[in-house]
Amino acid sequence: MRILTFLLFENEINLLKRNREAVSNYNFSLLKVLNGIVMVLMLVLMIFSYAADFEIHLKVLYFSFFLASLLVMFTIFLFEKFIKKHPLPLIYLLFFIAVSFSILVNFANIYAVEYVTFTCILLLMQILLLDRSLRVNIFTICMFFYGMILSYLFKKQSTFIMDMMNTTSFFAVGIFIGLEIRKSRLENFEANRKLLYERNTDSLTDLPNRRSLFENLKKSEGPVENHVSGMFMIDIDHFKLFNDSYGHRAGDVCLFEIGKCFKKFGLENGISFFRYGGEEFCGLCFVKNQEDLKDRAENLREAVADLEIPFPAEENPSNYVSISIGYAYFEPSEDYDYEIMIKKTDAALYQAKNSGRNKICSFEELENAAITGTEL
């Protein structure tokens, strides 16, 4: 069965899915480096061919493949955002270009010459490509037959036999080396993903932690379209009393259930939730207006109430665990300051708690009340 492992990589598909972003980044970097090498190499060969007055067909060959690599570079530049997510088609195309060049150069000199560059490229494809082993090997097999058929048709029998022996040997070795290298890379990506997940995730609620929140907010400091427009600060009402009454184990279960509720609600409503600390949470989203944000805040409050986690206490009239929410809407602008956003949203939360809890309150309402001198 070991001979079939080039077709069946244990857990390979799951590793590729879980580390999709890291794999895409690797392949995108590989694409840029390989194309840069090909472009520089073709440029050098083209200049040298003219300086040394090579035959015209060699000059045309070098120039054509230089233009092909230049076209790939412009394609990457023009469609970088899309190609960064889907680099594999261009990588396969680039390897096909490299294989074609190696074969044409081989035939451009003397037909009796054995394949060398072609054989090395087949090995490099196995080692460098990071994709499903089945696809990598099917592509490499196609390239193998591509070279062997041309060798059979246009070379002497003795040269073809040497090509077949050398290329088959390197191809067979490449299958197993490539498998182990892909496996090692994916396992490294997985180990890094787990470390990053543990570093940025609260183990109790399975929500991103405070560190992750500030990293996300800092990322939003770029272009205006990336600016977060809606923020929630959320507090579990009388959570200390809940812990004192039922014990910390029950408190942990309560936090876990609320974290699960936030995660589900966030996926359905386009909100990223974070555990800010203790019984306090933060939510970030992109909304068009204040009313949209208000609706989401109220729906979130009701979603937690619908969990019906028992909490009969004199300070808690609903007899169930509830939350208070402060929220604030921010018009996208160049004056982006997430620290001010947190302060404003936190002030709204404080007002929601001060008004009796199990309520929502916006910073806009707080400002209007301050201006008019009315109570919320």
C-alpha cells in the first residue's frame, strides 16, 4: 500500500483546508519567486544570445519565454488580490512554461543531447508545489509523458532510452521526496495554526481574546473601507453574584454557553465577538447606520435571554442570566481612533448597567441626553 501514498495522503485534505490561508500565502510567494527567477534568467540568456550572435531560433526562443514571464508578472500585478487567494493555476502554468522551455532548448541544439534541465524541473515540481498530492503527481506525470513522447519521436533510440532511464529515476524519487516535504510543510503550518489559535483564543468561551481584538482593530487603521463602523461592549449582569451563588464551575458553564451563543449570533449577523475580560465582551461589525446597529444589539440581548440560564436572585428580576449592551456607530472617516471608539462604547455600556441592566444603550442616546439634560 505504501506505493499508493502518492495518490493517498493521510489527512492531507483536512490539513490543506485548515491551513488554506498559509498554503495560499506560500504558493503566492513561490509564484513570485519562480517567475522572477525565470524572467531574470530569460533576460540574461536573451542578452547573451545577441552579444554572442547565437542562431536566430535561439534568440527568438529566449525572447518569447522572456515575454511569457513578463506577461505572468503583469497578470500578478493586475490581479494580485485574486491571485493571492488562488495562485495554483498560474504556478502550474509557469511550470508548464518552464518544462516547454527546457524541452525546446534541448531540441534547439543537437537532438542527441539527453534531458538535464527537464529532469531537474520535474523533480522541482514535486518538491516545491504545495497542493493535493494527487493533483501534483497527475500534473507531473503529464509533463513526464510530454517530454518522453517528444524524445521518442525526435531523438535517436539510444538517447531516448537514456532519457527514459534518467527521467523515470528522478521522477520516482521525486514522488516520495515530494510527499514527505509536503507532509512536513503542512504539519508545520498546522502546528503554527494551533499555536496562533491558542495565543489568540479564550479557552473557556472559544472566542477570540483581548489580544486578538486589538490586533483586529489595528488592522482596521488602514484604508477607510476597512474601518469598523459598529462596536458593542457587553457585560453579563450580576455575574459576580452568579459565581458566588452557584460556584465558579457553574460560572464557567455560563460563560461557555454565552460564548457559544455569541459565536452563532455573530456568524448569522456579521459580527466578530471577543472576550474582553472577565464577564465583559466586545463585538465589531460593519453596518450602514445607527438603526441597523440598534436592531442587532436588541436581537443579541434577546438571544441571550432565550438561553434561559437560571439565575433567580433579588437583584435579577428576570430570573435568567441577562446582558447589558452599550453600542456606538462610527461614520467611516480618516480620523480613525479605536481607543476613542472603545471609550465611547464603554460609556454607553456603563449607562445601560446604571439604568437597571438587561438593556441596550447607544452612545448617541447618551450624548443627546447630556445635551438636553434628560435622563435615559
